[in-house]
Amino acid sequence: MKEHQQYFENLLNETSRAYLASEIKRENLYYSICSTPIFINSTLLLGFNWGKSKEEPDKPQNEIPIIPFSQISNLGSFKRTINLFNRYLPRETLQEFVQSNFCFFRSQKEGDISLSDLKLSHPLFESFITYVQPKRIICFSARLKQYFEDHFKLVDCDPKKIISGLKTIYATKAKININGCNISIYFLPHPNYPITGDARNQAWSHCFMK
């Protein structure tokens, strides 16, 4: 991972400056950039922002992780996606998945991140995307989907309405351009969102089955 070290350190410095100007800094939960090693032109799993760390004291991330996605012992809600990835993206190498969030600042709850803090996060996210150049982004956050629709130009949008009991959900595939990078992006229900197995399979099948 040495080839990415200089970029990572620069982005950490930029994140630190943005964090000091943020509203969420009052919580003293700091920030992280990614939970996996950096791989170029891989699949990026993207959430809204980082939650409070339960395993470590609150401190800023200071180095690139070395444990790949497929070997992380505490995947949290992502543990529920492994079988789905193997089923719907069987040719992909989970070992090279990159996992990050749009907002690098940590918070107790997603709703604690203000619009002002999202504006501070936006250029950091664009820098990360420009460097990593993912071939696809898979997003599991409804709030982030709304932010993308409001602040980026999504093209070739293809939503699918899915009924799960009394719930109505949507799975959407589209394309997004970030600093000249044309990327396929997929919006799926969060792994913890309570829907039927059939509804979840319909959502994933819509996004990844031709």
C-alpha cells in the first residue's frame, strides 16, 4: 500500500482542516477515510458517514488499513451482503472491495451531520473518487441517494419499485460523473432494513442481472 501513502496522508490533512471547521467536531468523534486498503478501479461500497467506533478510543484515523474487506472480522451490517455479492457479482474479488463513506466525519447518528458539514465533506469525497476511480459504486443510504440526486447529475436512471409486505422500496441503477470519472452507481436497501428475502433479491437482481 506504499504507493497510496502520500495521497492518503494529504487527504488526512485536508480532512483534519475540514473537521476543525465542522459543526460535528463538538462531539469529539473525529474522522476516518476508509476501512479497507485502497484499490484502484475496484468496487466501492459507500455509506453516508461513520458511526462511533465501539472497538477503539475516539481518535482520527492515521494510516491506511491493511486488512481487505473479505477478511475484516467485524463487518457489521455488511456481513449480510457477502452471500449477495457472491451471488450477483460472482466474478468480483471481494478482497479488493473498497469501503468508505461520503462524509468522513463520525457521529452518533446519521442525522447529526448537518448540511454545512456535508458541504465540507463534498470536496474530500470528490478527491477520493478521483484518486480511487471505482468502476462501480454501491450505495446503501437513502439520505445519500437524496444528496446525490440534489448535488450530482445522475443519468440513465433506472429505478425499480418493489413491494415487501406493507413496504414499498426502490432499487436504482444509474451513472454518475465525478470530476470526469463516469461511474456506474447502484442504490440498494440497507442490509439492516427489514424487508423480505424475495424483495431484497429482486432489488439486487435489478441492479446486477442483465
